[in-house]
Amino acid sequence: MKHFYFWIVIAIMLVGSITISCSSTGSDSVYGVWKEYRADDPSDDYLISQLRFNQDGTGTFTLLDGGSVRSKYSFYWEMDAMGNITTNNMDGSSSTFRFYNGLITENSAFGSIVYKKKTLF
């Protein structure tokens, strides 16, 4: 009977480790491409921003103008345990974002900007 419990515990730990390793790149992960979301008019693609967070701590900010790239710059980023993301831009400036509940938000002079993760399809 002890062997049975041993194998049950091993199976539970294995399933748990697979779940944890898969979730680090899933929808609950900051890694990937995030597109600005406009609740008032989702079809508006004029001056939409997009963020890319890479696993190596680098990223890009892209400003799109009707689907074409208007400007793009690179940054380094880090996230604390509370979901606060700090980007350090190549020009020496920095920005702060918040990763919470599957969204990334940024407080700006124009209000709150919300980013949703872009899907592959």
C-alpha cells in the first residue's frame, strides 16, 4: 500500500510540474505581443500601439498608423511580484505598466490604456 501512495504522490507532482511549466508561456504570461484595446471603437486602427515582451527581458513598442508602422523602439523590461512592469527605453526614459487579470494597463496623461494579448489566429 505504501508503494501505491508513493506513485500517487509522484503522479500528482508530475502533473503539477507540467501545469506550471505550460502556464509560464500561456495566457497568464506577459510574454508575447499585446495590442492596444479600444472599448469605445474596436475597429479604429488609427495610432494603435503594440507591445512585445520577450522572455530574455527585451521588448519593442510599435505605434501603428492604419496598419503600417509609424514608429518603433526597443526597451529592456522587468516585472516585480506584484505585476508592475518597468521598461527602460534605449533613450534613457522609462515607462510603467501593470500586468493584472490577463491585461496590461498603462496610466497616461490621456487616461488608462489597456492592452490585450494578441492571439495567433
